[in-house]
Amino acid sequence: MPNPKRIWYPRACFHITARGNRKTDIFYEPSDRYRYLQFLTEAKQSYPFKIHAYCLMTNHIHLLVETINHPPGTFMKDVHSKYAMYFNKKYDYVGHLFQGPYKADLQGDVNALLQVSRYIHLNPCRALITSKPETYKWSSYPHYLSLLPFPSSIVTTSTILSYFKSPEEYAFFVNLANKTTSGHP
């Protein structure tokens, strides 16, 4: 049965997820994550789109993207085929790296956009990697809090932050749903 046609229009926002085949790791070393981010940056230059949030876990990825002139399939195919070739060559693997095509859930309103950004940024906490999302290096969350000594060329924080009075207010919003902090069950 063929995949259903994806709904797409300019400025549409999508929560994109993809995970390793059979739930296996897709990142073994920090250099693998850097390479994935490099491929995303290159794709942004070829097929302009915005990344509002990202989180690179060991065996899966989360992206919150806003399209401009191309559907997400255009750039995701580019990123994932380049990354799979890099990974398979580096680790002398053959076969599929990703478990099927990526998933792209259309985010139809501002509330959905904000909820997904929070969900993505709390992913390392739900996985019990950290109790503080700002300490997870492979997420866009530190960019939202200006914790990095350099501006991000990959993530656009202004859209999400425009709904809050300050980055601290966004941090409060994110941490309201963080079940790993003290005071939560």
C-alpha cells in the first residue's frame, strides 16, 4: 500500500521524527551528531526552511520545521540519504539506517507549535538522560536561553520566543511539563 500523500503548503510547520532501523542507534559519537547538523545546515541553504527546535537523541531525532518553498520530503530525503551514506561508510555498515520514512505531523496552530517545541526540548528529560533540559548539548533548547557563546545558524528561536515576554518565561513554560524536576511525581 503506498504512503498517503502528505499535506504541505508554504509556511507549514511540521514535527518531524525519524528513528534508527529496529530502534538501533543512529549516533555513536559526538562527531556523528555534528555531521547530522551539518547536513541540516547544508539542506537549509539548498532548500530554505526554518528549524524552530531540534533534539538529537541516540536512536532518533525530533525537528520542528517551517517550510518556505519546498515540502519537507525534499530536504529530509537529502539530509537522511547523505547521513545514511556517511554513517554506513564510517562504520562499515550496509542496509537501511532509518526505520522507514520520516514522520511529519502538521502543526496547525500556535498552541500546537508551542506544545511541540516544549515536547522536543524535554525529550532528554523524559528519557532520563538529564533532569535539566538546558544541559543537553544536542538540543536547540540552550539556544533559546542564550547559554551558548555563539549565535545559532541552524535554529530560529525568534518565532517561538515571540509568544513569550522573555526567554526566562519560555523556560518556565517548558519546565512546567518537566516531570523530572523536584516537586513533581
